[in-house]
Amino acid sequence: MKMKGMRVLMFVDHVFEDMELLYPYYRLIEEGAGVVVAGPESGTVYTGKNGYPFISTAAIKDQQSSDFDLLVVAGGFAPDKLRRDPKVLQLTREIHDAGKVVAHICHGGWIPISAGIMQGFTCTSTPGIKDDLVNAGAKWVDDEVVVDRNQVSSRKPDDLPAFCRAIINLATK
């Protein structure tokens, strides 16, 4: 249980990528982390793009970055909605600026883009947001997982094993 006592923040909204939320959620719990999945409202059922429901464990507005050791952002189309919430961007910036791990997969990179934290980082994502990342100042590469300083990124659900290994390794250094 490498992450015993660590606290992880994840975001959820409708049309999240089911596997990209659930796989890290359970994998990080398995390593001993406490995982908070915050949505626009606490206790609300959000439906993934493949139809899987997930009940948020907290409201985004009630979260403080100092309560968390790392942030994991799942993909799907939820990040496009979530990045319009100033509190999501504030939490993302504060966690990043504190040198804590910020991990994003697939379309999850939209949140770090809008938080203004991608300048000078090498990362990966779904090819669909490659231009967005490049325009935000990142160097995009087509790799299974990329670790650059305090950021971890991956492309798609098939990359989830490598994504979670990299998160756990970086967070427990």
C-alpha cells in the first residue's frame, strides 16, 4: 500500500470516460489512497459516456487544494464542461503550483490547458486535443505515458496500466 495516507482529488461530470475515472479510482484506493471524486454537486449521479453511473463523493466548490496530495483528471467530454468552472481551474493551478502531481488522460488535458499550467511541459493526450496542448505551450508526443516534472499524462483507456503505475511511482518518490 504505497499510497497509504495520501489524498487524491478527481473531478466528475456527465459524459466522463468511464474507464478513465474508474480504473484510477479503484487502483489508487487499492494502494491505500483516500480518493475524493468531486462533481458540481455532492451525492449526484453522473453518467459516463458509456453509460456507467458514478455518484460524486463531494462538491467541487467545497474542496481545498491543501487537502490533497495529487489530482487525477479523467477524460471524456466532462473536462470540457468542468474547465468552465473557476474553482476547478483554481484547484488545478494550486495543486500544480505546490509541486504536487497533476495527472491527466485523453481529453483530461483540457483542464490543465484552461488552468494555464501546460507551458513548457512535454505531455501526451488523445490526438483530438494535440493542437490545444501545443497552442497552450506544451510539447506533444505520441507515447503511452509521459512524466515531466510533476505531471503525468496518457492518451487513452488502453494506456491506463502505465498511467496508474506512473502516478503511483511519482506520487511516492
